[in-house]
Amino acid sequence: MIPTIEYVQQKFREFNVTMFDGRLPEPPISITNAKTYLGVCAFRKHRKWHGRLEYSDFKIRISRRFDLPQNEIDDTIIHEMIHYYIGLFSPADMPGHSPLFRKMMADINERFGRHISVSHRLSKEQQEQAIDNRPKKHVVASVVLKDGRTGIKVIPCMERHIRRYRRGMMASGKVSSIEFFETTDPFFNRFPSSSAFTVYFPDPDVLAQHLPDSSRE
């Protein structure tokens, strides 16, 4: 199921009555295409003169990128509503999954047969849904380690980042060779792009299907 704004608004009103005693004023609700979260309760925070933090401008955002069972979408909405409730009525317990959050979550799970959790672990199929499949230009380092393994690293398309990565990795003493490739293959969208001295090790057979079509930089 792909959530719509009408669906989320309807469920917010329903859960507000049944689980939150109708105490939650309806916040702005939006549907996003985010791949980093299923749902989020966004807010602004500012520190009062006495040093205490105050929270305002709450918004609930639900991602439509993931095709989830209805009960998981509903649990995500309730999860964000708990954050919203705490922000309004117990700001000292904001932000994060405080003991109060966990208490409210456990109570709702028990009373209403829900399966809300602190975090949502995506299945492999759902993780694949999160990948942006649009072609993007990447510079990919093919890194051969001295122990025989071959890994990759996506580098920002800037010469200074490429030079820094090569210099740092070769200085580690663990690398046998590094080659750089330029590609627009969406396969590489799943790897973070940075000049950090890290290497990722996808399945060699899978990797072999993607590098041959790349053009050497």
C-alpha cells in the first residue's frame, strides 16, 4: 500500500480519538518521497530565557517511497503521533525515544493490538525500493586489497576528492591497487558518495555486471 495524504489525515483523526483522547490539534501533514525514513514528526525548537527548550511548528511527514502493508503504515502514523503528543504535553521528554515514549508505545500496543516499535527495520525488498534508480554521474574507485578482496567506493566527482582518497587509501598499507571509473549506472546510487577512507564489498558477481559498462576515467 502506498499512503496518500487523504489516508494519513483520515487515520490521524481516527487514532486521535481512539488513542489520544482527541487532544491533538491536527498538524500539517505531507507525503514525501524520502528514502531515509518511513515517517517523521518535524518541529522547531528554541530555548526560552530560563534555558528550557520549547517545541513548536509540528509537522507529520510520511514517505510514499515504500510499498508497505496497511498495518505498518498505520503503526508509522501512530509512532509519529506519540512524538507529537509528547512534544505538546511533555516537552521535557523530547526529543527521541524517551522512557515516556516507550511507555506510551507499549500501552498502545497492548490496548489496541498494535506493533509499534522504536525503529522500523526494512526488509531487503523495501531497501531496494528506497534506491533512486535515476541515472547519475558517479566516479567509482575499484579497490583491490592485499588480502585479495575487491571493493568499491563512490567518490564525489571532484579531482581533489579523488586524489585525497587515492592518497589516503594507498597510505593505509592494506591496498594493492586503485582504479577509478566514471559511470551513470543507477546500481551505484545505493552507496554513499564521500571521500571518506571506506570500502564497500558488494557480491563480486553482481559487481562484475556493472563495472564492465563503465568508461575508464
